[in-house]
Amino acid sequence: MQSLVAAEPWLWGVMAVVMIVVLIWIRKDQKRQIRRALQSTESSLKEHTRREAEVLTRSARMLTREETNRLRGEIENAIGAESEEIRQREKRLEEREAL
């Protein structure tokens, strides 16, 4: 009976050490899981951001193309109107010279 009583504090010490080791292992495992979740979230956010940037770039290019076409049309119309005005002035000048 005495050996059981003498061994009891030793058993309590071993159990305490085992519990501490288990708690440390659980905490490290939780940290690993959190790290993996953060890495997964980070890569997901990066992918989402990359796709969003591609959409914005495509949209900006499309708007630029539309604006360029609109301005080109305005310039062509202005040049066409001025060319027509020049032709009319030349025609009037020829008519005056013919008189």
C-alpha cells in the first residue's frame, strides 16, 4: 500500500505533464489550421482580385475604344464639313472669276 501512496504523486506529475503536452499539441494544431485557413483565404482573395482587375482592365479598354471611335467620328465629321465648306468657297470663287 505504501508503494501505491508513494507512486501517486509521481502519477499525478506524469498525468500533468501528459496533459500539458496534449494541450500544447492541440494549440499548435489549431495554429496550423488557422494558418492554412488564412493561406487559403489569401490565395482566394488574390485570385478574386486578379479576376476583378482583368474585368476592370477589359472595361477600361472597351470604354477607351468607344471614346476613341466617338472622337474619330466627330473629327471626321468636322473635317468633312470643312472640306465641303472649302469646296463651296472654291466653287463660288470660280463663279466670280468666270464673270
